[in-house]
Amino acid sequence: MTATQEPATELHDQPYDYRRAELVEPDWRRFPGWRDVTEAEWRDAQWQRVHCVRNLRQLRAVLGDLVEDRFFDDLAADQRDMATMSMLLPPQMLNTMAPHAGTDPQKVTDAFYADPIRRYMLPVRSDRDPVWPSHPHSERDSLHEAEMWVTEGLTHRYPTKVLAELLSTCPQYCGHCTRMDLVGNSTEQVDKHKLTLKPVDRQDAMIDYLRRTPGVRDVVVSGGDVANVPWHQLEAFLMRLLDIETVRDIRLATKALAGLPQHWLQPKVVEGLARVAGTARRRGVNLAIHTHVNHVQSVTPLVAEAARTALEVGVRDVRNQGVLMRGVNATPEALLDLCFALQGEANILPYYFYLCDMIPNAEHWRLAVWEAQELQHAIMGYLPGYATPRIVCDVPYVGKRWVHQLAEYDREKGISYWTKNYRTGIEHDDPDALRRRYPYYDPISTLPAAGRRWWSDHGA
Ligand code: SF4
């Protein structure tokens, strides 16, 4: 621009104001426990895993006096009374919390309380809904995935797709995990179910089912998080999948791409991924990574590097499936900031946002369907169409439905009704499966007074 030129015209008064923002890795040395951690250590996946924060003592060791006791007491109360997931935070994730809080303990503590990543990775007692922490219809396995197992860990819910849960652990545990029934260590409140088969036998049974079921063309390889499967085992399983001619799509589910990007940058993992991607390409199979990022603070240069590396070695696409949560990302600005960072800076396609599922003690995170509809409306038209995420409700016994697809909605009681166009794996003999209406429930705190009264009278 020359001195005489006016700046290009800006569009003013839009509800959302897009500005390109550079990705930043927050300085981990601001935390007393990591003052001497070097860049090389930080980039080392093994260092990250060894230094994961698993309990209050370890969290205090990292945060030192920066965070006040009131926060730790609140966290301890939550672990005792409410938590459905145990604590597991890679340093990478903890470092994205309260990145600009300074050094005044009162301000840092307030920033921790308000922080969107903290709110779902490190829930405290005072976060929870004081009246209805759980919806009366919440369930441990709210999507009934185990009910639809055709062999241990293999959920056949949709006609052409399966979900293969290879293991029940992750490098990080999210407070709102929909598989809280199975994933992670038991908590004070939740005695977790266990996978019983040996991994090799479980994988054999999955491969055998897929060979016998040519109508299944799409396999989501998940857990837990595939980043916790030893690489040689994961590669062997993926190569066996690629040997099945009827399998045409493979998606690797890993939140670790954002929570522990160092894992996906290890040379042995990158080289292995290149071999798998090369085989997929030769066989015409779509290999993609699906990750789980909920807030723009998680999208750091290391995350972008991990995503780009996967694309460079031949993975066809890296996509994000976030979860919509109050206090985390439930505003148009938060969603669009995240989507622009994913799409524009990290080459990760914003694909879905799910409503948080109806698991116990999740009401403070959950949104009503009408709130999700408003958010979907608010984010239309800013991103490229193919990168505009769909907000979906995973309706029990139905599956994912776009939030505008409901058939009927009782706003007073907060009950939406949904239909479906296929039978899940357990309904082949059910003549009414395609005629029935399936309910989904809004959080009671979002209802008008009459609706809240109705649940008080009938909810128990
Ligand atoms: S990474 Fe996924 S499976 Fe693991 S705890 Fe988080 S939501 Fe659950």
C-alpha cells in the first residue's frame, strides 16, 4: 500500500468480526514446576507422558503458589462427590489453561476458574449444577454402545459403519467423556467396566466380523484414544483392515493430536503413519484422523505441526469433532474463533460439534437443543461451506442428527423427539424401529418455570 492509498474497505457491524490470529504456544515456564523445562524436553512425547498430572499433589507441584487453596479444595470436593473421569493431563494440555493470567495468585486463581479448557478437563465442585447435576434420564453408557457390540469393543450402530474400541485408555481424560462407563480409571463415583478379552483376541474378533460383514465399509478406529495403542500394534491392525476389500474408509480417533501432539510427531509414528497412508492410497481407501478440540486455546503451533505432518505423509484429511459445552465454547465467537484457527492455521477441518451426551453429572455443560439451533444459525456464512461444522445431537438409539432435524419439540418439558431411517444393530427384528419417536432431553435448568416444576414433581 502506498502512502496515499486508503486501507482496503472493512466490513463493519458484523455480529462476528474475523481477524486472522497467529497461533501461539504459551510459555510453560510461567508455572513454577516447569521453570527449568527445556524446549527439547517439551517436544519429547516421553517427557510429556512421564510428566502428566494425575492427582492434586502433582497439580500443586506444577502450579505452586500461583493458584490458591480455594481452587484445590473445590477440585478435591469434585473428585470426591462428582467426577466421572479421573485426572490425567499432559503438560501440553495444562499449559493451554489460563495462558495470560500473570503472577498474582488471586488473578491466576480467578483465571483458572474461568478458563474454558480447565472447565472441561479439570472440573471443580462449584461448576456442577446445584439442583440437577444429572438429568433423570442420564445413563452411564448413554449411547448404548456396549449394547450394540457385535464382538467386544465393536459397536455396529449404523448400517455401513462400525466403531472399533481398541482400548479403554487415553493420554488425557476429559471430564465430559461420553464413554465414562468404560474409559479411564475408576473414580470415587464410578466403578468402570473393563474390556475382558486380550487385545490380540479382541482385534482378531473385530477383523473376523468385518470380513464376514461386507456391508460395513467405514471403520472408526477409536478407544479410548488410538495414541495409547503401541504403534506396532496399531499399524498391524490398520494393515489388516486395509486388507479387507470392502473397507473403504478408516478414521483414526485421537484427541492426542491436540492434547499430546508430541505423540504424533515422533519419528517412528510419522514413519509408520506414512506406511499406512501409502497402503491406503494404493488401495483407494480414505484414511483420515479425527480429533477432538473444543477451544481455540488448544490450537497451538505444535498442534498445527502434528496435523500438517499427518497430511504430508499422506493422510487424506484431519477433521475435528468438538463437543459443545456451556462455559467452554457455547457462543458464536468461541466456535468461530476455534473453527478459523483449525481451518485457517492448522489444516484441520471443522467437521462436527456434538451436544454433550446425557451422562451423569454433566448438566452444567449441556445445552438445550434450541440453544444449539441458535448457535448453528449464528455460525453459518462465515467459514467456507465445506468447513462450516454441523452441530449434531447424538440421540440414544438413533445416532447423529443435525440439530434442526427433530420431529417434535416440547419446549416446556425440554423433550425433543427424533426419527430415524435405519435400524441399529439390535433392531433388525423390531417392526416399529423406523416408526418410533426417540426422545432427547434438554437440561432442566434451561426450562421455563412450569417445566422445572414438572420435573421436580415427576423427575425422580
Ligand atoms: S479423549 Fe475421548 S475417549 Fe478419551 S477421555 Fe476424552 S472424550 Fe473420552
